[in-house]
Amino acid sequence: GDSVTQMEGPVTLSEEAFLTINCTYTATGYPSLFWYVQYPGEGLQLLLKATKADDKGSNKGFEATYRKETTSFHLEKGSVQVSDSAVYFCALRVNAGGTSYGKLTFGQGTILTVHP
Amino acid sequence: DAGVTQSPTHLIKTRGQHVTLRCSPISGHKSVSWYQQVLGQGPQFIFQYYEKEERGRGNFPDRFSARQFPNYSSELNVNALLLGDSALYLCASSLAGLGNEQFFGPGTRLTVL
């Protein structure tokens, strides 16, 4: 079945440090890939997405490139801020019909803490 | 515009009881999905409804059921609660169709004692 694996966390960084959170996936179809962010006490917010191989999603300084050859979608940011502290989830959606209509499959999440 | 709303915010139940969680989608959205997020894990897909019909079901027991109403709001019902049902239950809505972004609500925190 479809699955997403994220790097073990938590991740603790100082402000302005470089961030990488690794994400790899297994999918039976042709997935779209997503990064969601969850701030304390809130629901999930879509951070960025990529719908086909070699696409780069970007938002708020975060980037991730859809790598079909390595089945990866690593999240990066050049300079993190304290306000980026949150839980980050990698997810996929297989673009096929039937009972998987719209279903998102999530990784286990990575807790990011950024210190001043 | 209001986002996805869920009620109640928090809920405490005892084993064996029944619970109903409610979700109102963003205006104009016709699809609602439910996810269970156990503490420390990623959300797990439970159901998706579109135009009042079930379009997807995750690997959850029959104790879990849902429905969607003509106004596109939705209810998630869980019978015979177990301790392991304690989780954050998230609702997400989308316009329709496979390619549309899902917008998540803040969730309902269910604690089963």
C-alpha cells in the first residue's frame, strides 16, 4: 500500500539555521506530494505541493522538489525563524479513481523547534 | 469567509459509550473527509464523502460510521468506544474532484477513559 516515511524527530535549530526534513514515499499510482504544517492547537495547513516529477513546490521560504527517481520530497528552508516552530507532515495523494478518491496518506510528522 | 468548523472542541467519554462529532465545511465545498490523529502520529484517513455519498473508507472497524447532509455538513459516529479511540479527529473539506486542496478544521479532541 501507499506509505510516507519522514525523518525521525524532533529537530531543534537556532534561528537562521538551514532546515532539511527528509521524506520518502511508496505509492502504487502517480502521487501528488504535499507538506502540511500544524501549529500548536491548530489544524493542518497546506504549506506546499507538487503534482508531478521534477516539480518544485515553494511557499514562505520553504521548498521541496518531487524526485521520482529517489521517491523523495525533502523539505528545505534556508533560514528558519522562531515562528516556524511547528509539526511538519509529508503526505501523498494517489491520482487514481475508485475508493482512494482524495485520500491523503501522511507521514508520522516531524517536530521542529527553533530557538532565538 | 469562515473556514472548516468542528464541534465540540473537546470531549471526554468512557469506554463503551457512543460519540458524534460534527463538521461544517467551507461554503461551497461539497466534499468532506475525516481523519484520526493519534498523539505523536500523522493523521489516518477514515472516510470521504462527496455529494452525500461515501467515496472512500480507510482501514477502520465498523464501529466508525459517517454521513453527509444536504447542506454538506457531516457527522462522524463512533460506537462502543475503546481507550485506543482517544485522538484528535480532523475534518477536511474540498470543492470537489481529486485535484482540489483539502482544508482542515481545528479538530475535536476525544478522550476515552
